[in-house]
Amino acid sequence: MSDPLSRRDALRTLGLLLGATGLGSAARPAAAADAPHLAETDPTAVALGYHNNASQVDAKQFPTYKSGQECDTCLQLQGQDGQAWRPCNLFPGQLVNAKGWCRVWVPKG
């Protein structure tokens, strides 16, 4: 009769199998540059009043907008400063214009 397989041996074997097939390595996440730009017509963008250009926001239609607010100065914007299009926590998988604006704008701390 064979010895039962220990948990350590089972994990070691699984690791070897996954490593040998390439499944054990994490897939390369898509680069931010590969993500599509958010369209103002996207349903979530419409719901949040997103504009690609904050200077075109109608303050009467969006009374929470104040001059000087743009995605680049928002807490939700991710990525590196200076990039024109960057990821945003509110629109996963899409890039927003750093010069854009939406109703959820929150100043960076």
C-alpha cells in the first residue's frame, strides 16, 4: 500500500505542474495605454455627467461644477501625473481625459 500524499507534497506537485504549463505565472495585466478611452455617451459616463473637457461643462446643468475642477485634480484618478488619458476608479477598464470632469469629482487630499 502506498503512503498517503501529504499536503506539502500535494502543493509542491501542483506548483510544479502549474509552473511547467505556464499557468502558475500571473498574466500580464493590460497596460493602461491599451484600455479604451471613455466616451461621453457611455451609460455610466452619462449618469455621472462625465465630460472629456472640463471647460465645456455647463455650470447651470451641473451646479456642483466649479472652475478649476478636472480629473487631473481628482482623488479618483489613477496613473502617472502628466498622462493625458488615465485610469479612474469610477470607470474600470477605461481611460478618462485628465482634463475631463464628472459629478463625483473629489479634491486630492
